Amino acid sequence: MRIRELSTHDLRPREIAEIRSLLDAAFASHDVAYADEDWSNALGGRHVLMDDDGVIVAHAAVVERELQTGGHRLLTGYVEAVATLPSHQGRRLGSRIMGAVEEHVDRAFAFGALSSAGTTLYARRGWLPWLGETYVRRDDRLVRTPEDDDALYVRRTPSSPELDLSEPISCEWRPGDVW
């Protein structure tokens, strides 16, 4: 198995279709549908792919977002669309993909973030739960997103400023899941 990193622009149409099918299968195995808006949110950044004999079996994307907290505007590597084909789950492929994602985030961003409900994978890898209230910036105002308070995880990088994880934090609005 090999890991590759490509920008969305460098993905071939076949790879895009294969990744989307992987996401649909992985989320369906947990009785959750992977929404078109969420797929759109995973495009435009860097994709980490794991191939097994020419088949993409695991994926994660990192897109650039600006998070704001405690007077800081943070260029953030936001992790999206982390999934492994159901037939390959349980082999630590997600951990291998996340290792490459974390290296990229540490190299390229002041901060890392992701939203994940119900999994401890990220906490085990050193991602920290955000303890403050979450908001979305929309139409020049902050809109509270309490449903996301317990789902936001962050990663300090070598260029992260000192932050209080109990402060409120906001992201820009986008279609689908804002966080």
C-alpha cells in the first residue's frame, strides 16, 4: 500500500469518483449518508490517498479555513472526508492517513481543526477537544452553533500562537456542515 498526496486540481476524474464512492460506502456502513455539501467542502485543498493495488482504500482531505478565537485569525488546515473502505477497516489505515495529514497540517498551517462526533481516534492522536463555545460567521454577525461544541478537535502546530481552548471560536459560513 502506498500513500499519495495530491491537490484537488491534480486528481483525475476516475480518482474523484472513486473517492466519492469510498466516502458513500464508509458512511453508509455507519448508517449515515455522506452529503453532497460535505463532499463540496472537502474539495479545493490537499487529498491524502492510500492505494492498495491501484484501488483507493482510504482518504482524507485538508482544506484551508480561517478560524477566529481570542483575537487571533488562524490560517487553519481543516480536515475533511476521513474514511476507509469498509472492507479495509480495522487495519489502522485511518491512523496512517492521519499521520500524513498531521505532517501536512504541521508544515503548512498555524493550526489544525476537525469536527468529529463519537470517535476517540483523534484524541488518541493528540488532537485536543475545543472547550469553548462554537460560532459561525455569517452576514457580519456571529451565530451560535451549540450542536458543534462537543465535536470540535484542534491541533497545535509549530507556528500556533498560545491559545485558550475555553474561549469562543468561530469559522466562516459554508453550505452543509459549517464545522
